[in-house]
Amino acid sequence: MPPPPPVNPQRLSPAEFRERTVRFFQGLGVDVPLPASGERLDAYGDLVRALLSSAVVSSSRVSCTLTMSPALANNYNTLHGGAVAAVAEAVGMACARAAAGDKEMFLGELSTAYLAAARLDSEVDVEAQILRKGRSVVVTTIDFTLKDTKKLCYTSRATFYIMPVASL
């Protein structure tokens, strides 16, 4: 049976539009409560760290491997876009810290280009390198390539701002 034809949202009543929107989000699973493990402090950080392995760190580059698991999959069995951003932030921060030392810094901007999809059970090489390092800013680029084909899937650029030291 073919799917129903698309409906012009402007022709729906507000109640019909609301009902369709709610059904769409329920289909994504947003009405399912988070497991107890997701309520722990730093559950997000634990998840990202558990995804990465075999890190190689130098003063201007960080490389590691991301193994695609069902926990990271979206409805299409490919790497979820939010997971790409979370890994880019973590690996970019590791690279920035390797270059700038143990200074206090924060993520100011993150942009990601989603070029291709990493499928379930694939391995992805993640490599961050320094684009610019200044007194108050570190800019990194993070590339995600499929391990077996060397195809570039995602590329991100992250800007980290170094917190100024108070002079008393």
C-alpha cells in the first residue's frame, strides 16, 4: 500500500496539525522515558568516552577510532547526527588541550558537515588537528572517515575559547 499523499500544512486545522506533529514525534520515540543510566551526572561524557578507542595524541593532532553501535544509530541505522557532534566536541577538546595545555577553556562554536553516512557496525577513524592556536582561542578541525574505505563521512570545525586568568 503506497503512503498517503503529502498534505499541505496550511490546509490543516490547528488541531489536526498538532495531532500530526505529536504522532511524528512519538514515532521518533521522544515520549519514551530515558533509562536510569541516562539520569546520572556526566552520563553524556561516559557515553562519548565509551565510544572511542585507541587514541594517539601529539601536540597538534588527536586520532582515535569510533565503533558504530546500536546505541548510536538513528532510524536509518546510521550514526546519529547528535553523536557526531558529541564526538567532534570531545575529540576537538582533547586536541585543543594537547596544544594549549591544561588551561580552562570552553566550546564557543561547532559546525559540522554531514557528507555521507556511517552504517551500523562500521568503524570510523576520527582525527582532530589544530587549525589555529592563539593566546585566547584554539580552532580545530575534526574529520570522520570510514576505516575500511577511507571515505570522508563528516567534518567539523570547533572553536574553543581559553578562559582568561584573573590577575589580582
